Amino acid sequence: MTLTTPTIRASESNHWYTKDGIPQYTVPSKKDGLPRATTLRDARTMDLVPSVTTILGCAAKPALIAWLQQQVLFAALTLPRRPDEPEKEYIERIISDSKEQGRSAADAGTAIHASIQGFYEDRPTGKHQESVDACTKAITEHFGEAIWISERSFSHEFGFGGKCDLFCAGTINAVVDIKTKEFTDPKKVEGYDEHLMQLAAYRVGLGIPNARCANVFVSRNVPNLVVVKEWSEDDLIRGWKMFLSLLEFWQLKNQF
């Protein structure tokens, strides 16, 4: 297991790491030398390992699928069909609009996440201060005072890598993954199996296999609303077993 501090971030679909734990999200294009997304073929050639999120992409995500379906329905309700517009073009316009809504939500979440990260890296952005204060307070109240390490990447001998939002090792061993989502009722916030598997894999990959693990949900529409969901040890053991099964499936499927 190797750890390193990354300097760049990429989209979820392009997460690859060297055996030393260095992110390899892009490679130079042979055509013009400009960075392009790293592909599976590149990974084979360069002996890279896939990220935890890449592995988790093998599993269905019912909550995400339901949300995407809702976005399509909302777009259909708000976009009237133009006179003489072919059905195919109308459907394509609806889908395009729904994707734009999804991108807007993702961008908002990324911005809040970056502000929280900035706090832990002593480079505050000065933005989303209510969310930052609420998130950091909730983490401290839940785990106690600790020195948190932010955005640490790793590679594990089993053939996967990743990058962790926050972890601490020492007096307190803990791994935290921060999620932003729209919610107003904290009682309705719940974690899903993909969250559990991600944290279970992170704590093994970081070399702290007995660490406490929690998702911290930060509301995008209520700035001071945060929910901490800590997983039980029994859940984490189950999550690790599920992740190992997905890892084997991914490796067999991709002949990797």
C-alpha cells in the first residue's frame, strides 16, 4: 500500500492511479501533446490500477437512477414541444436539458466540497462559509478534536487505488467521505451500499483497516444542515466483502 498527496482532480469516470498511488487521470495526446482522459488501454500499458469509484461503477445505483429519471420528467414538464418538432428531436432536447440540470447540481456540489477541502488544507476559499462551518463543526462534534489529512491518494496491492476526502490516524483512526445533496429533513438522509463499500475500501487502502468510517452529508439547499452517518463495524466488514466481489468482477470483465 502506497500513499501520496495528489495535485489534480478529475471526473469520476477517469480515475486511475500508479502503483505508487499517484493519480494518472490524464495522459498526453499523441496528436498535440495536450492532456486527454486516461483510458483502459492506457492503464494496461502503464500498469495503472482503477479507482474505488471505477470499481463501484459495476454496481447498480437505484437512488441515482431514480434521481436521473426525475430530472428527465421535470425537463419534459417544463419544455413545451415546438410546433412541427419531430418526436426524436423533442426527446433529445428533453434529455439534453435534464443532463444540464444534473451538471448544475454536480457543479454546485463540487464548489461546496472544494470550500470544505480548503478549510482542512488551510487555504480557505471564503465561499460557502455556512456549509463549511456546519460541516467542520459536525465532524468535530462526532469524532472529537483530530488532525485531519485531506485529499490523500493511495494504491493497494489488491489492484485498486483511490483518493480520500478526510482521514486521521493515531489516537483516532477515522475515514470520512463528504457528500453534497439536496435535502431539508435530516431524518430522511440515508447512506447506500455504494457509500459503505467506498469507505470500507478506503480504510483498507489507507492502511487503517479498523478505522471508524462515516459519510458526512452536506445539504446544497440548506447551507447549515449537515448529517453524519457512521457505519457500524459489521456493516464495514460486509461492505469490504461486497467491494472485493465487485473488484474481482471488474478485473474479470476487463481482463485486467
